Amino acid sequence: MTEVASPSRSQKRNKLLVALGAVVLLSAGATATWWQLHGSRYVSTDNAYTATEIATVTPAVSGIVAEVLVQDTQSVKAGDVLVRIDQADARLAVAQAEADLARVQRQVAAYYANDKTLAAQVAAAEAAEKTARAQLSGAESDFERARIDLERRQALVKSGSISGDELTRAENAFASARAALTAANAATSQTLATRIGAQRSREANAVQIINSTPDTHPEVLAAQVRLQQAQLDLERTEIRAAVDGIVANRSVQPGQRIQAGTSLLSIVPVQDMHVDANFKEGQLEEVRIGQPVIVTSDLYGDSVTYHGVVEGLSAGSGSAFATIPAQNATGNWIKVVQRLPLRIRLDQAELAEHPLRVGLSMEVTIDTHAKADGDNALTLR
């Protein structure tokens, strides 16, 4: 005989089912409300770390370290001297460059003095050439006169109108005039060569000073540049901080010989700290540059909250810039959800009140429904 459930047990079961249905409905409603008000509005990640633009300090000149004035964890200001390199070699280089500049200035001054001297020599050579040409003209006249006189005497000697002695004197005068003409020609040629040589010497010297003055001469300017370089190298023996920050990773010691470009230490500008947050690609549909961000640090816990904004979106995922990029064209490919780094700018006042260090773990929450700062805020799309 089948047992029939009592009315009381049936009612009790119905009440339990109704209660269960109410709980399910309330849970669904609460979940929908949470999603509408919070879940769909915010995206979060704990894959975030503090970062900043670390300044690596390297020397511009080589030498032996004389002093190291800072140590790890020390705060420094921009312009503070961090390391001093022995200046003996640099001072000698400056003295050598100063001596070279003085020598070149005297040499250039000699170019300009030579130009005046050579100009005078050219003028003297031109005057001598004119004198020689005048003497040549006189010698030519004397020669022509002696030639004509000799021809006349030779014509008259046949008729007995002149004596033999007179003819001999005419022949001697002609020979003397011819010798004088030859000497005048040689003297003229010599003075011409002298003038041309003087002009060429002046032209060669003029090349050294063309389009310049003693102060703007290329050799003087080059010597001045060498002196400036030597002075700059002397200044660079004092290695200074380029930014405010905290000294880290110091590897330099007094007495160490260092080469230009060697890494000596780092300066971490903690006052310019930002957060690199790595969000999953599926979380970024509504993320925009300029949206507000809430950030907490494992260092301070939930007791300290930082406010910031999305400052930038990386151009690619970390795997895209890896030294050995992923080869997704292989036959055994498995899809892996990628993360895209976002740069979060923090509030400077809050950062000054609660300082952070590089590499600390952070938790980042972005309000994707908030209006991005600026009408032209960049987007992922």
C-alpha cells in the first residue's frame, strides 16, 4: 500500500522551494545590480608595478676616481656633485690648448704682417720693372743710333771721306750699344720674373687670410674650439646629478680607473613615479586615456589610496617586443590571453605624502564610465 504524504509535510516543502526561489531571485538581482553599478563600470588588475625613468650616471671623460660623494639610498638634487675624477690630466690639457691658441694667434698675425711686406715687395718689383723697361728703351735707342752711324761710316770709308780710326770708333760704339741692349733685355726679364714671383708669394699668403680677420681666422677658431673642449673636459671631471632622486646601484669606488660611458650609479626620481598596469586585452574595450584610476600599494595596504589617470596605452603587448617573439604560425599553437601595459600617472601631492619605490606591487582600478580628460583623449580604437 503506497504511503501518502501528509498535508503538513507538503506545505513545508513548498515553503522551502519558495524560499529557495526567493534567494535565487534576490542573488540574481543583487548580481545584476552589482554588475550594473560596479562590475561593468570598473576594471581592475593586480599585475601592476611602480616605475620611473631611471637616470644612469656615466662619465663623459676617462680618468681615476678621486672622490665618491654619495652612497646608495642617499637623496640628491639636480646639480649635486656625485663623483670627482682626478683633474691633473685635464688641467694639463687646458694648459696645452691655451699654449696652442697663443701660438696660432701669433702665426696668423704673421700672415697679415707678411701680406703687407709682400705688398711692398710687389710694389718695389713693379718700380724696378718700370726702370728696367726705361733703360731697355734707352739701350734700344742707343743701339739704333750706333747702327745707323756705323752704316754711314762704312759707306763713306770707300770714298776716303773718313779715316780708318773713325770707322773703328764707330764699330766699337756699335758693339758697346749692342752689349748694353743685351744687358737691358736681361735686366728687364729679371725684374719681370721678380715681380711675378713677388705677386705669386703674395697670392699664396693671401689664401691664408682670405675672408677672415685675425680673430675669425679658421686656425684661430680651431684652436679656440680645442681650448673650449679641454675646459669642458675639465668641468666634466665633476660628475653631477641630472635630476632629483635617490642614489641606487652604486658601483664606483675611489681610486678606480673609469672609461667614458661606464655606468657608475643610478638616480631614481621617486617624485616622478608612475604605475605600469598590465590589463588583459578583454578588459580594455572601454578604457580611454584620461580616465580616473584608484591605486593601492602592497607597501601601505588599503589604508593609503592613490588617485591617478590613465596617461598612456602601450603600442603593443609585452610579447610583441620580446627579444624572441612568439611564433604563432606553428601547428601546435595555443591561444594565450595577452596583456597590454597602461601607464598610470599618480597625484604628485599624494606621492609626496606617501613615497613609493621602483618595482613595488600595486592594485589598479579604472573607472571606465568616467569621462576622459580632454575632448580629444586618445583611445584604443
